[in-house]
Amino acid sequence: MSRILVTLLRHGRSLADDLRVHEGRFDAPLTEVGRAQAQQRLEEFRTKRLRFDRIISSPLQRARAVAELMSEGLEVPLELDPDWMEQDNGKIAGLSYEEGDRLFPKPAFRNPYTRPFDGTGESEWETYCRAARAVQNLVNRGAGSYLVVAHGKILNCALWSIFGIPPLGSTRGLRFSFADLGYAVLEYQPQQHLWHLDKFEMGFNTLANPLEVAPPQPG
């Protein structure tokens, strides 16, 4: 039986985290801590003898740098795919958290069709549809093992699309807590249309020891 194995991996700590600014499409590089996290994850994958046929990455540099490290370290071809870019957060990208809260205060309720930052960027539904297309393209590749390197929001949307969970806007719902270098391992059996979530590793803490488990990070 043909199987499609997918590992969804979030990037590591970036300069935007150090600067405490909204990330999204703000194209911040990895920090040295982020590179150390990526190296640690690479060593883990080597120890576990994980094998991938292809690495697919967001072209944003914080994800691409992790993907390039994995590609070189695991000797796997790398492709860049803009469908795996983080949610376009429009005018808030690059603003400090304080300035973002001042200019774009969160409403009591936001529906998933709303482009939240003065009508700029993507709505949650738009991001979700892009993630669903990215998953479709993975499945179209056929049997194999694929590593995707991307960002917290787009990875959540990909998992929601896989498990049939619609975007909810500001309504409380299921969130997958990807911290730095957090990852999910899934298996898809096309003949049965059956997905398995085989593993979820939350990721590393960047507030103290960079290799401790931590709460989710934005972007």
C-alpha cells in the first residue's frame, strides 16, 4: 500500500522574536539561537535515521535557512514553495507588539473572512485555502516522505484542512502549539483517505535554555 509521510516543521528563533515585533511576512533572519535549535533538530533526525525524498520550504528566510541546513545535513533536495509562506499580516508586519496593539486593537470578535489589519493582508479563510492547496500538492506528489519547513499559522491551517476543521476567526478552537523547531509527523493512506497524526513535538524554549520545551511562538 502506498503511503505519504509528511513532517511539518516550524522554523527557529528569528530576529523578529528578539526585537519583539509582529512577524508574518516581515522577513526576519534566524538568530544564532535559531540556528543552534535547527542544528539540534537535525542531529535528532540523523540519530532517528529519518529519511525524506524532498524538503519543501517557505521562501521566507527564517524557514529557508532551516530548510537549507536540513537539505545539506540530510542530503535531500530542497524546493521553495510560496504556498507555505506565513499568513500575510499586512500593515502590522514589523511593528512592535505595543505599536501593533495601539494601531490595530483586537476586536471582541473577528470572523474568519475578515482581513484584520485595516483590510490588508489575508483573512484566516484565505490562509486556510492556501494551506489546503499546499497539502493537495503534497498528496499529488504520490508515495514518499516529505519534510515541510514553514511557520506556525500556515502549519495550523494545513493541519486544520487535513482534519476537516474550518477556520474560526477569533472564536476559541483547536490550536497546534508549534514552538521553535516544533514538528508534527503524519501519514496519509490515499486508498482509504486515512490520515494519522503519529507524533507532535512542541519545540524549544527561547526565553531561557534554547533547548527546553516552551509555549507556542507567533509566526
